[in-house]
Amino acid sequence: MRRPALRRLIFMLPPALLVVLAGLGLTTWLGLPRPLSEAEMAATYDAPRAPAPPARAVFHLGHSLVGRDMPAMLAQLAGPEHRHESQLGWGTSLKAHWEPEMEIAGFEAENDHPRARPAAEALASGDYDAVVLTEMVEIRDAIRYHDSDLYLRRWVERARAGNPQAELFLYETWHPLDDPDGWLARIDGDLDRHWLGEVLHPALAAMPEAERGPVYLIPGGQVMAALVRRIEDGAGLSGLSDRTALFSRGPDGTQDQIHFNDHGAYLIALTHYAVLYMRSPVGLPHDLLRADGTPMTPLAPEAAAAMQQVVWDVVTAMPLTGIDGATGETGPSGG
């Protein structure tokens, strides 16, 4: 077996076993960083997050599961002083965003708007106090072929070089509704195994201890799954009958298996708001505009309220968001 293939296999093992292998010197032989122990991981996130500023400057690096509408909705939730720019592509990996010789599919189309900014220039400027990174999906292919942990580390280091006080975030997404392993099953299993175990944890482990800092989680997939379970375990929710109510359809009615519609974009904007601002989204408005200024598809107040509560329940239950649920505040437009 070639060393790169063995390297990928090693990082698919449970973290506790990786620590044992590190003790035997195997990870060093493979050129891997020594895995962080549970105590080291806890220490990385030990210091509480500082209170979020009343308005943030956010840079989004990603693809169509970021899109234009979701950041525009986030800006409306946060208030007029919120600033955001992005660099996007179609199914683009962190590696493709980094390497100048790699083509970014859909680059011209996805960045043909006033909020687009080249990522390297943006982060070097130091203009942003929050940088949100996400990886392409299929996440297993991103890890296998695009060195996700390496490029997450590089982007984190670049962001901190531009602004040492910037907070860094990893936005967890989801897989197609028709995934053969099951959409909910993938979301349930992929966070610990792939997003954390094979992307975030190795990226942190490779950083010098003196420079290692937290990268907080924006759990988009976990929020999606929690809301879908609430909808599908009951009798629907004011126009949201099942999981497809969060996803787009083509002009001919064909179901899009992965891209959110306005309601899905709103849900993910709420999730970003809660984590970035460390405030409850309960009570925030739901009659928002898309990036092009047109009104989003109407959402029943009951459904919006349920989304807001689900978001807060999920993000306050996950330590990697850095939120203390007991001290969270209601958003500026909330009650």
C-alpha cells in the first residue's frame, strides 16, 4: 500500500487508537502530526469566547451550500452594520480555493456580484473579525483526494496572519437527500468521524502549540437533521411537511437533492447568526430578502419560531460552537 493511501486509512481510525499509534511512532513515519489527546483538545477550547461585537465583518469561503442568499439573510438578521464578502465556486474544495493552478468550477458565475472578493486578498487585508470556512461534499472524497486537513490549516493560518484576533469557524454541511447510506445517517455519523476526526482535529494537531487556537463549529448539518426530525416525527410544521421542504426544485418541479431553498437558507442563516453572534435567534424576523432584493418565499410564523428554537437548542448543546447556552442573549430584533 502506498504511503498516501495508508495515511488516509490511519486517519479513519478512532482518535484513541491514533494516540496509541503515535506512541509507536507510526504517525511520525507517515509524516502525520501527532494526534491531539482529549486533554489537548479540551485545552484548545478552554478559554471562553469573548463576547461577540455588535456587528461583525465576515468572510465566507466555500461553494453553493453557502451561496449568496444565505449570507444576505444573515446580514439582515444581524443588522445594517454587519459586513460580508465571499469567494465561492461549484462544489469547490478548500484545496481548489488555495492552489492557483486548480480550476474553480463556476468561479465567474458565482463571484459575479458586489459581495465577491478574492480570498487571499481578503484575508491578508485583516478586514474580517470572523472567517467561515467549509469543505466540499462528498466529504469523504474531499478528505481522500483534496487533503482537507492540510488546507483547512493553511486557510486558518492565513486568516490569523491577516488578523490575529479573528475568530475562525468551520461550517459543517450535509450530503444529498438520496445518499445510499441515508441522509440522516450520514449527518449523524459524519460529524465526528469526518468533519472533526479527519478534518478539524488533524488540522489543529499540525499547528505549533503556541499558535494553535480554536476553530469553532457552525453545525449546519446537525441543525438540518434536528429540524427534519421535528417535522417528520410529528404531523408537519405549518407548510413544512418533510425534509424536501428545505430544498430547491427545478423549474419543472424536479427535486434538487442538496441545495437549499429559501426556507433552508433561512435556517442556515439563523445557525450562522447564533454561532457568530453568540445570541439566541428566537424572535428574529422571517420576512427577509434574497441577495437580489426579491422577497424570500413566505414562511409561516410558527415554522420560523420552530426553526429559531431548534437552532438555539442545537448550537448551545455543542461545546465546539463556543456558546454557553445559559448566557446567550436574544438577537437585536428579537423579543
